[in-house]
Amino acid sequence: MRAEKYAKLALERIADERLHGIHEPVPDRYLRGVERLGEEFAPGLVRSIEIYRKNHGHWPDLIDPQTFTSKQLLFKFFGLIPRVTPSDKLRAHDWLPQHLRAQVHRPRILWRGDTPDLPGNDEIAAGAYWLKCNHGSGTNLPVTFPLDDDHRTDLIPLTRRWLRRVHSKRLSLWWYELIERAIYLEEDLREGESDAADWKFYVCNGRVVVYQHDADRSGTHLQTVYSRTGTWLDKQLYVRKGGAQPVAPPVRLDLMVEAAEAIGRFFDFIRVDMFIRDGEVYLGEIGLVPNGCTKRIRDPELDWMLGGSWQAPWLGRVSPGFADGHYRREWPFAA
């Protein structure tokens, strides 16, 4: 069977059985892929099905999914996503409730602009920074000011591409196109030449299920996985374990879990990324669909664990008004 046929049969059943909220109105302040994608909805679903089958060796369950990855696939098309998308790197900190903002920091933004041009050397203090774009992944580069003329000239085509880029149209990550695009300079949280270690918290229905720790991402990329309380899980998430060894829980784990769950209460699933420098916690990015749902979780047990913990209100057979509870909460900022 071809993916087109598989998708067609699944969509017919979803419509006939009124699954995944397909016939229910979208609540205020939210959007959904099935409407936003328009003519790209069916082709996008087919592409995602093909990617899933290639990685897993079998078709995704689009009717009654149980694993995290299969639910992520459906989320791109049927999940409810805020109009103020959390994927905007410059607005991630806005989702943190007020009572935690003094304890969980936002990396300092030294400059931002909406054109490819970079600030003059007289506008930025000498030092190392991260040059970033706010509406996609892989759009970041370490830079050092002052910039010489040749380096500045070389960077302009890059920042122009970043601003023009449609983020992962192939993967139907449509909510990135809601973001008002910007280029910006962010403080460098690295200590020395090493990549800053980071912790990524997987929050299902407002509760951290696991977190991953990543180190040396530009080198051997060592990734390990832990329970909510910091117990090492001898499992592989997205990266082959290789020589990775467990690390001690971060010194501010309680605060990091509290912050991740405070953000997570606004979503049925979210991944919250954080860093620690000099004992202080920094909020990095917030992710709705890790890796764009393109990678297989290496240990199936983790896929089932996360899938079992994520009870999405929009998934399956839902009743009218299914969104009145979870999606009516007031956001921690003025929309």
C-alpha cells in the first residue's frame, strides 16, 4: 500500500468516526493544521507518514495512537497550537509565570533587527555572542565582535537566507510561519570553548516525565536521559548512547522542574530547554515537536512511556466543548 492510500483511508475513518476533534470548532486564541495548511494538508500528512514508516518500519497508528512519536505526527495536523506560538525564540520567556521570572532568566538580547544588516561595531561591546534567527532551528552561529569587514560581508547572505526561510515546509511545521521574523544577538552562555550543557524537559499534561542532558553537541554529542527526580535511565532517546555516562542532577533541578511544569500547564505537550551558568538557570527554547517528528526514539520503551503520559484533549473521540478546560486558561502575558 502506498502512503497516499493509507492517508486517504485514515482520513475517511477520522471524519466518519469524528476523531481528533475534526468536526469541532477551534477554541479562541488557537489554530490547527488541518485548517491552516489548506491544500497542503493531505500532501503534508502523506510526507509525514512516509518519514515515519521509513524510520520505524511500519505504518503509524493514525486512529488510536499509543506512542509519543505517532501522537506527535498527528499533533502537527490536529493539535491545538496557540496563535502566539511558543516556538518563537524571542518569546519563550513570556510563557513563564511571573513568580518565576526572577529565578529563571532570559539570556540577554544585545540587539535585534528585521533586516539582514548587523549592528555596527560601535553599538556592541567587544566579546563573543550568538547570532540567531527566531523562527527556526539550525539558525544560530557564534560570532565575535568587533567584526572585520570581510566577515560582516560574508554574514549578510546568511542572515538574508534566515529571514526568508520557510521553516521545514516538508515537515508541515506551519506554526513557525506565524512568527514575526527577527535576527538578534544573544549573550554567550558557554564556559570557555565547550558547548553549554543543556537540559530538555518533556512535559506531558503539565508534568515532567523525563529530561535529557546534552553535552558536546558540536563534537561527539553525548546524550543521557533521566526521570523527573534525576534518576538515570539507561535508555537511548534520539542519540546513540556511545560513551555517554550519567551526570549528576543539575544543582537547581527542583527549580527547573517547577519552571518546566509551570510552562507546561498551558500545553498538553511541550519540551522546555534550559541551561545553567554560574549556578543560575536560563530558559532556552520551547519546542512543540522535537526534531520535527523525523527521528525514531531509539528505545521503544521511552516512546511508549512518553506516549502513555501524554493524554491529549484533542485526540481520539472527543465531546463538544472538549477544549473548554485545558485551553481556556489565561496566558501569563497579554496576547
